[in-house]
Amino acid sequence: MKTVTISARGQVAIPKEIRGALHIKEGDKLILELKDGKILLEPAVAINIPRSQAWFWSEEIQEEIKESEKDFRSGNSRGYKNIDKLIDDLNDD
């Protein structure tokens, strides 16, 4: 656990070993969140996108989502009233 000091301008320096472990460098963006009385900082890949959620915004995933939406709109989807049937179908795929 590290202790940091807040400057007169409200700035905090993140220790070098923490920046290194998170691959944070000068100019990177961080998302700041107040949660349960604590300050959370998370590296961002773009404004307001936490690095931990970046996979969702990749071109590949976004393309899969678009294809799924097209299938659903065209009626190419299934509904299940029985969980066992859903599991069987998932196992078959």
C-alpha cells in the first residue's frame, strides 16, 4: 500500500511501480470514479472507456453484435421456455 500527497492544486503523483504495472504513461487518460467513499482510478483506452472494457469496442466484437442484431430483426432467432432445451442447443453448437 502506498501513500501519496495531494498538492496545493489537487494533484496526486502515481508511484512509478504502479504506473509500470498498469502500463500507464504520460498523456494516458484515467477514469476517476467515487464509489463507497473511495476514489477509483482506471486506465482508459479512449475517453470514458475503461481499459478493462476495451474488448467490447473492438471492431471484431462490434461486427459480431451487428450481425446478431440483423439476425434477430430478420427473425433468425429462437426462444426457449425450457432451460434444458437451451443447454442442449448450446452444446450442439
